[in-house]
Amino acid sequence: MTDTRMPAPSELSREEIDIQFRHAAEVARFHAKNGRVGDKAPLCFVQTFGCQQNEADSERIAGLAVLMGYKITNDPSEAKLILVNTCAVREHAEKKALSIIGQYKHLKDADSDVLIGVGGCMVTQKHRADQLKNSYPYVSFVFDTGSIHTLPSLVAGALAGAKRRFVIGESAGIAEGIPTERALSYKAWLSIMYGCNNFCTYCIVPYTRGRERSRTPEAILDEARSLIAGGAKDITLLGQNVNSYGKDLEGADFPSLLRSIARLDGDFRVRFMTSHPKDASDALIEVMAEEEKIVRHFHLPVQSGSDQILDRMNRRYTAEKYLGIIERLKAAIPDVSITSDIIVGFPGETEEDFELTMEMLRRVRYDMIFSFIYSPRRGTPAAEMPNQVPHEVSTARFERMLALANEISLERNQRFIGRTVRILAEDVSRTDETKITGRGDSPRPIHFTADPSVIGQFVNVKITGADTFSLNAELV
Ligand code: SAH
Ligand code: SF4
Ligand code: F3S
């Protein structure tokens, strides 16, 4: 197939990708020569920590594994290739990943043919890479988020008995054309950009994922079309700050991209995350209000309701400016669902600052919030700030906030009772096997009784009840 698109300024060359495809073919041939094909194909287990971006990356990691002749398994104990995609956003995420990697040692001990690779955000930090080098000698290779495309050469090298390799900070380009192996055909992640330039003072992401790089609108639209043709009904556009999309390209911006995707043929819906309030524009709100394929849900992380904390977080907006966006959003899309991320216990957060965040919750009335206790990240400015908040104080505030957030969630969920809504049937309910779970504009799961054959299709349901975390409905 000839590629007629103009590559983005940060796109890797075709040769760089082709080299990797050749390595993948080499690995597949190696397995075939050893009789490991068909039913005997070696298995690969990919484990993902962290955000949707990492989920999307793992789909490319799995895609490359399949290209190398592996089959994907959900059971690490039967895998010949174990790839752990790590997260570094909070200490807890790193601890979990390190502990899991530790647990895989016995698999390598039991079978020296097993290869273990570690990727993702955690490995970009020097102290973590050193730790993997020194304390996890059974890890064969390490690759950062910009080096996913090099997996075939890493696996080929490891199979040939090469020295351990650590590919970190070697590439900051976009690798187009990497195959993906998706868990579900009807729900899809679509990365529109990589990296982050915002340097919020608490956050590790700009260090782990590098500077913002946008994919071209053509590449994104091509992928969206092929997803829709492949049965995708729910597409989530991904970026750390989608509102910055296109700043590194000519003539591209997020509202226009979103509109073009929403106007593609097919029965699907599109959502996006995450928006940064500092540049969530009226143009974006207008596109959302006008295009019916865009889900009426806006995830707009506020982080704090106190201007003094927002300033020290380097968020570059005030509570008032944030509330202004929310007001315009609600005016343009009266029934919009709004969600947020909030950090509790940022250094220097006083009782008054915390109360301002509580006030923000009361004023916005979020459908749902994701709240986090501040976790100091090495190398970020906030980790060095004075007046770190004691853990007991943060925990107590966190509990108070959760109680308020839940009260508001319940009230928000109740607004749907009696309404008929069109939702995507997504899965069998995790808590009740006789029920199907779906989602509409609200981020809350909706449970209803139906035949599992509806999974992956849009259905109309009438909401009959609501609690804090979910809604009940019946098929109409
Ligand atoms: N780019 C997105 C998401 C980044 S990470 C955004 O800007 O909204 C997801 C969330 O993790 C953040 O919104 C923030 O609330 C939280 N987070 C990031 N760093 C953190 C830290 N050091 N401690 C606690 N929570 C953190
Ligand atoms: Fe982190 Fe801020 Fe970038 Fe989000 S916008 S990834 S919170 S630095
Ligand atoms: Fe995502 Fe964690 Fe990296 S939240 S961007 S995987 S640090």
C-alpha cells in the first residue's frame, strides 16, 4: 500500500519502522523453525497499569507480539513473553508494577526461555531504570513509551542471547503503521497525540512521555475509518491534553479534528480525554453541542478549587475561569455529564484551600470525580515544596470529599430516572451474571436484563432506578 499522507514533523521514517517489521518477521520465522506455530504458537502476556494512554499503547505492544508469531494470553504462567507496561503517576502504581515484576521471577526460574520485558512510564525515570538493571536481572529488556516500535528488535536480540537492553530516551517520534491487537471490536482507543508540555508541578507525565507530538488529521481519520469499518461503536480520542492537539502541525486544531471524526459515516459515538481547562475553548463546546455523535460528557480536571493551590500547581487558570467554562458548557449542552480529577493534600493545602475544593464540587455538581491523595514524584517541583501535608490530614480530607462527591453523584444519577436513553451494551455485568452493562452519556454503568447477544450494539433502555455508582434500566 502506498502511503500518500504528508508525515507529521515528528513522524519516524518509514525505514525505521520497516527495520522493525523485518525483525518481527525474523522472530516469527525463528518460532516457526522450532515448530511453534498454529496451536503451538508461543504465548504473550501483556499487563497494563495506568491510564487509557497505556491501554492504547498495550494494544500496539500486543499487535507487535502477534506480528512476531505470538498469541495473546490472559495467563502469565503459560506465557513465553511477558511484557509489563508500567505507570508512574503515583507511588502506589509503581509499587504495584515492581511487585508484579518481582513475582514473575519464578516463571523465569522455572523456564529460562521465558522473556520478560518492562515498558511504560516508570522506566523513563533514571532511578527506576537503575533499579530494574540492578535488582531485576531476569528482566531481558526495558523500553520507554517512545520505543514501543523497537520491541521486535528487542525480542529478536533477547532470543539470540544478546545482552540486556534498555531503550530509553532514544526516540521521541511518532511511529505510524504499528499494528494493534484490540481486546474488543466495538470499543476503541484512538491516540491523537503523545506527550505533554504542561508541567503541572506535581506530575511526572511530561518527564515520562516527553513533549507533545500530534498525529496528522489524515492518519487519525484513516484510523477512525478503519475502526468504524471494523465495528467500533465507541471511540475515545486520547491525549494528555487534547486541547493542545495540532499546535505542532499546520492548520490543525482539536475542535476541527473532533468535528471531522463526528461527521464520518457510520453508527458510532466519539468521546475524548483529557481536556485541560486552560485551553478548553468555546469552539470545542460549540462542536460538542452541534455534533450528535459526540458523547455529552466532558472530563475537565480541576485538581483544586483554590487559586493559590492552582497557581502553585502551575495549572494556569483560576477557579473563576474554570467555573466560567462550566457555565458555558452547561448553557450550550444542558444535560452534559461533567467529571473531574482532584488532588487532595497538595503541599501547602490548608483547611481553607480544601474547603474551596469542596465548594467547587457543590457548584459544578460533578457526575463523578476521580480523587487522588497527592503522591510526591521524584524530580517534580512539588516534591520539593515546603509544607507537605501529613498523610492523616490528606486521608481525612479525602474521606470528607468522597462523602460529598457521592452525595452529588446520587443526585446527578437520579435525573435519568424515567428517561429512555440510547446506550451501548458493553459487557455482562460484573456483579450480576444475568444482567448486561452499558454506558450512555453519563460515565456511570447502566445495568439491564437482556440477552448477551446485544453486547456490542446500541440499545434503547428506560432508566428505572439510580444509586451512587450505577443506574438500573429495562430494555424498551
Ligand atoms: N493529562 C491528564 C491526566 C494526567 S494523570 C490531565 O491533565 O488531566 C491523571 C490524574 O492523576 C491527574 O489529573 C491528577 O489528578 C492525578 N495525578 C497526577 N500526578 C499526581 C500526583 N503526583 N499525586 C496524585 N495525583 C496525581
Ligand atoms: Fe500531568 Fe498536567 Fe500534563 Fe495532565 S496536563 S499530564 S496533569 S502535566
Ligand atoms: Fe498514564 Fe501513568 Fe503514564 S497515568 S501517562 S501511564 S504515568
